[in-house]
Amino acid sequence: MTAMNMAGFPILTTILMTTIVGLLVIIFIPPEKTKLIKQVSLASASLGLVLCLWLYHAYDFQKGGLQFVERVLWVKSIGIYWFNGVDGINLPMMLLTSVVLFTGVWTMWELEHRVKEFFALMFLLVAGVYGVFMSMDLFWIFVWYDVSLFPMYPLIAIWGGTRKEYGAMKLTLYLLAGSAFILPAILFLWAKGGGHTFDLFMLQKIGFTPYVQNVAFLMLYLGFGILAAVWPFHTWSPVGHVAAPTAVSMIHAGVLMKLGAYGVLRIGMTLCPQGAVYWSHLMALLGTIGIIYGAIAGLGQTDLKYVIGYSSVSHMGIVGLGLATLSVNGINGAVFQMFAHGIMTALFFSSVGFIYDRTHTKIIPELGGLSKTMPVASSFFIFAALAGIGVPLMASFWAELLVLTAAVKAFPVAGILACMGMILSALFMLRVVQRTFYGEKNPRWEHIPDVSKFLAVPRVILMSCILFFGLFPKVMLDVIQSTVIPFVTRF
Amino acid sequence: MTDFMLFLPELFFILGALLFFIFSLRKTPNPAGYHRWAVVLAAAGLLVTVASSHQEGMLFFNCYRVDLFSQVFKVLMALGTIWVIFSSGELKGIDTRQHAEYYFLIFVCTLAMMMLVSSVELLTIYVSIELSSYSLYLLVPMRRGEERYFECGIKYFMIGVTASGLMLFGISLLFGVGHTTYVPQLIKVLPTVISQPAAIVGLVLALAGFFFKLAVFPFHIWAPDVYQGACNQVTTYIATVSKMAAAAMIIRFAGISGGASPAMIKLLIVLSIASMTFGNLVALIQKDIKRLLAYSSIAHAGYILIGILTLNSQGYAAAMYYAAAYLIMNYSVFMVIMKVADDGHNLQIKELAGLHKRSPLLAMTLMLGLFGLAGIPPTAGFTGKFLVFAAALGKGYLYLVIIGMVNATISLYYYLIVFKAAYLLKPVKEYPPVRVDFWTQFMSFALVIMSIYLGVFPDRFLSLTEAAARSLF
């Protein structure tokens, strides 16, 4: 875990800079040059994607541990370090972020309203997300975490749809209330660790007393759990998703929610292993309730975005349950699920976004029989739905399989309930697909054109991601495992 | 000659004040000329203050100490003064015949506050604080317009005098307990007798005068009315420069206790929690932006107290950092208010509607200022809060930090309301366009850069405040 090779070139900071430089360039472009703004955005997003792909390729999973380390003392008196690195847990997350950003920017190509501010805020958000994933210093993790949250408010409140101001305010206050627990927890660990370092790996060696671990873990779990939409703190999530514009929904559900689960894993379970053991039953309970609750609540929805919002609650429940098992398979599955769900939800929202842009409705009974008029757009959604159910050959299949086997072993009752939850979620997904895309054709949508080739590209990229990691799960599991196997020895 | 160097910033501000006193005797006022003079003098004052920032020494029979602590605050106050004076170009809120008096009182007040942060003798402190208070008592009711603005001036005066009375009583108790009025000697004597009620009561009452200035609960009642009733420039001055002096003096007095008084710490904790919670909850329902900022300043007084009540140099350094950050971000917001309401009226939140179209630059400055006040990274406001909370947790006050963070979340709501007005709302009627001159453009960029620089690269300024906090003892 502590193996550190100092890469000569600070590739991680460079990835971060692609977004910040993109942001600065956009700020200085006159607002009426929308085409140029979009080109710059896409260019910087694709640069990030290329670098992340290279990073994924260059990571040596046989050696494992933290690689591409950059470490500079930042604030001497309280011990803040500019400390970045990747291991098997955050590498898939980095890749996920870059893919979703790239496809998200492409999806928003038709945006006309306040283009400059939109892309500037989006890059600020993604800078925060990259920052959280790559930082190994508690201070910076928190800074980037907050940086990634507050652009959500304007992004939803300006460009959003249904009840946008309410959704934006609710989401922002909920998520920042989460950081009201995270910051005290971080400072608590820092103070108990002697008050001279925020370096995650130095703090890890300290070995906190069980009391400190239990208190800190609970605070971190509650704080990050709000962002991971853990039941009963999920209520912001469907409302926020429904209100948000397409690319923001994609990034938010696809990447931002993962920050929550990642935070629990990266800070909570790393620094407070005994705390994690102590609270594991709570985590398993809330995770299982989330899986079942999300599926049942989804059954009653008539708004496509609400359906996806609740399915996210359900899928993030799987991540929570996987983490709660504290076993190799469970955590492997959880991390894999974070990746798979991220890609899948991005595809969901991007296809719903397209349908909404064209038909101006996302109410299921109004849509009906859409596969006959918009076969390509429909196929994207149906593909995502299949991935959501966890059909074999999809990436999420492997993730859910791993989590459920681990869960049945660790918490038999919760595990079996979770399996039943999966059946429920299959039921509600298929119902939505059947009612939206099959059945009577609605004559209102007959003349509406299908997805153009240009706008199909990002969706096809997402689809092929799901399929690729469904066919070759080893490509990702090898990487995740290289870190998770030494990780679980601490429990 | 060296003594002269030590007192140079103060001398300079005396000179400036005298010049405006002479101007005020003229029959025909020349507001534009006064403004140019004031700008030049304040700029020179800032340079002089910066130049003498590394001086150290004692003056006036050891009543007056020039050290890093006082000089850092003097620079901050000179900076705040020049910002306020730069924004006084229009000064529509005050009758043109009184412009010379306005600048005179601003210079006197800054002078008094500079003397305040250097004073280490109780009576000198009292005289300085009264000098600064009386300048403000005169500045507040200077506003042109309705009768009710006088009411707030009287309210300010009455509460201020009461706080002074309490402070004098506290000082007399401290003298009774310590047999000295010199702060350095009190620091030596007081920790040995701190368990006596008279010592604690004396210290707390002596602090009351500064709690009044910083608007700490329960001495906050003047703030909303005065913020609303004074003209925008005077409010800005009260909200920025005078807060620096108050924070500095609370730090100095808290240092007297020697860090070993549980009763005083408990009291400060209660005041801090009450200030944060009260300020933030009442701010939620405000419609007038200056009233909103008044309540937010009460809340911020609570955050600064969190740093101070640790009673160690790390906490003092954090509180100083926070104060500096507060100066920058509060001025950012006030600058936008002064610009948007350049005819000097009280700005309502809804009047900010569509600001992002009327002036994108001011909207951005406002956004950064608001996010700084709300404590969102990467602004100086966040780093300040982080340092303050870290100092508190270093002493083990976990619950206090949680309460502070919950309060920060509550405060986010009303800052977002203002943000929403500037970026989202469509104006209900046509507002006059905002005129942005070169100075405002420059200041906007400077404030944004300063806020982010201090937020992301705190190391250098933090080590400065740490050195300053160490020079206290």
C-alpha cells in the first residue's frame, strides 16, 4: 500500500489542470461565441479522457499500491500536503469521471441558453470530482469535495427543469449539511493524530483508539452517506435529478454520488477500520433498505427521471451493502458497481435527456410506443435498463453478482432481502420499458426525428463501455483487486 | 528618531485628519477635490503602514507597544480604509457640505483604531476605543434623508455608551485585582488569581466593549439598525475596518487570562454559539441586504470567537487569518452594494435581479464574496473557517465545531438567496445600468485573486499571523 514511485511527470495534476485550464479559457471567451466555447470544452474533456485512459493503461496492477505519486508540503504548520496518487480504488473512478465528462459535454452540444456559464460551472464541478478522487490528503479531499458540490446549485437552478429552484436548494443544503459532519470528523482525526498531518497514509499508521474510530466513522458515514443517497438521506436525490439538465444529471448521478461511497471507503474505512466493523450492521441495514425502497418507490413513478432517480437509490444501496461486507468480493463488487452504475446512469440520463429535448415530456403514459418513432433513442434507454437489471454481459452483472454473494455470506438475511430487491428492480425497470417504448404508438411523436449520428456518438461510447467491461470484467477487477486484497486485511 | 518611525502610521493619519479638519472650515465645499485628496492620503497611509510593518518597540512610558501583531492589524485597517475611501467617490448618502467632515472622521477613526491595537495599558485602550466610537457615533447619523436614520444613530450611541460603562467597570475590577493597568504585567499577575470571581468578571466586562464593536451576542442589537441606517460607505467602514480592531483587542484581552480559566472559556463558548446561531437564524428572513449582512456579521463574530476561545497562539493565528479573510470577502460584497446602489439608497435583495447581465464582473465579485462568507472553498473564507475549526479541535471542542459547521450550512441558505437574485431572477422593472469604472474593475479582479490566493495558498500568510500571535506573549 505504501509503495510509492515518484513519477517524473505530474500526470495527476495535469489531469486536474485540463479542467481548470479549460475553465479559465472559457471564462475569457466572449459569451456570444458559443461554438468556440463548446469546442474548447470538448477539447479539454477529451484531453482528460486520453490522459485517464493512458493512466489506466500505465497503472501496474501486479505491483498494486499507490502509483503516480505527487507529494509536496503545502501548509507547514498544520501539515497539509499536495498529495496525489492512484490505486485500484480511485483509478476506475478517474476513468469513470473522464468518460462521463466527455460524453456529457458532447450531449450538451445543442445547448443555447447561457452557454459560457454552463460549461464553466461544469468544469469547476468536474475539477472538484477529479480532485477528490486523486487526493490523498484529507484537507484537499474536503476542499475538492465542496468545490464539486456548490456548482450544482446554479447548474440546476438556471438550466434545470421541473421545480428547479426547489430541487437545487434542497440538493445543495442536503449535501453541504453532509459536509457539516465530514469536516469535524476530518479535523477530529487530525487532532487525535497529533495535529501535525492531514496525510492519509501517515494518519493510517497512527492507529486510533476504538472510541475515536467509532465516532469518526459514524460522522463520515453520515456525511458522505448523504451524497451516496443512503436511505433515509436520499430524498434530495430523485428531486435533484429530475430538476437537473441532462449533462448535470449524468455527472451528478454518474460521478458525484460515487464521491459519497468513495469517501466512506477512502477516509472512513481506511482510517477507522474498527469503526467500520462496529457500524457494519448499520451500513448493511441501510444499504438493504435502500435497495428495496428504491425499487418499490420506482414502481410508483410516472416521470422517467424520477424512475432513474429511484433506481440510483437502489443501485447505490448495492454499493453500500458491498462495502458493509468488509470482504474482498464485497468491496471489489462495490467499486465495480460504482463504475458500472456511473456509466449506466449516464446513459440513462443522456437518453432521457434526448427524449425530453424532442418531446418536451418525460411522463411515461404520454410517451407510449416510442420505440416505433424513435428506435435508436429508445434502444439506448432499453440498453441502460437491461444494464440496470443486471443482465449477464453487462458490467453491472458482475458487480451485483460479487456484492450479492458476499452479502449472503456476511449478512444472510440482508443478502437474501437484497436479492429479492433485485427482482423488484427488474420488475420496475421492465414495466417502465414496456410502458414507455412498447404498446400503443402516440401519434403526437410521429414526425419527431430520431437521434442524429453526431449526437449518437456519446451514447454509443457509454454503451460500449458497459459492454466491454461486461465481456471483460477482468480488465477492471484485476486493478481493483490489487488494492482491495491488502485493504481488507485490516478488518 | 526611531520613536518617530514607530509612530509613523499614526502620525500620518493625524496629519490627514487635520487636513480635512481645515477643509471642513471652508465655505464652499469641493467634494471631488476632497475625494482626490482622501485617496492620495489614504494610499500614502497604506504605504507608510506597510513600510513600518516590521518595526518593534515601546512608546509613551510603555503604554504603547509596536509589534508584529499590532502592525499586521494596522496594515489590514489601512487597507480597509483606502478601499472605503476609494468607494466614496459618489457619496450620495451624505450632504456635500459634510464631505470634509466625513473624511475627517474616517481618518480619526482609523487613527484611533490603530492606536487601539497598539495600546497595552488599560486607560490608553479605553481612550482609544472611545475616540474611535465617537467618530462612528458622528458618522452614522450623518446620512441624508429620513428622520428615522437619526434614530439608529441614537440607538448606536446608547448601546455603545452602555458597553463603555461596562468596560470601565471591568477595567476598574482588573485594576483592583492586578494592582496595575499595564497589560504585560496583568498577563503575569492574572493567571495566578484567575479563579477569583472578580478577575473573571473584570475580564469579561472589559471585553464587553469589544464585543459591542464586533457585534457579539448579546451586544449585537445595534448592528442591523445601524447597518441599515448609516450610509453605504459608513456601513462598509463599520463592517470591515472596525471589525479588525475589535477582533484584535479581543485576542489581546483573551491573552491576558493566560489560557487557564475554565469559566471564561465556557462563557466564550456560550457567546460564540449564541452569536452564530442567532445571527444565522435571523438572517434567513431578511429582505434588505445590509440588514442581512448585519446578521451575518453577528454570526461571523461567533466564528472568530471560536478561534479566540482556544486561548493558544494557534487559535489566535487562525482568528487573525479569519479576520483578514472576512475583511476581503465582506468588502467584496459591500463594494458591489455601493456600486449597484450608487445613489445611496438601501439596496433590497430583489434589486440585485439580473446583475449577471447588468455587470458580469460585479456579479462574479459578489459571488466570490458570498461564497467566501458561506465558507465554500477555494476562497479565503473557507480556509479561515478550516483553520479556526482546526484550532478548536486541537483543544478537543468537537461539539463546538459541529455546531459551527451546522451554522455554516444554515448560512448557506441566505447567501444562496442573494446569489440567486444576482444570477437567476429576472428584474421586475428596468433598473438603471451599473456604471463600472476602471477602479472597480481593478478592485474586482484584485479581490477575487486575493480571496482565491489566500484560500489556496494559505502558507505564507498563515506563518505571518502565527508569528504575530507569538509576539503577543
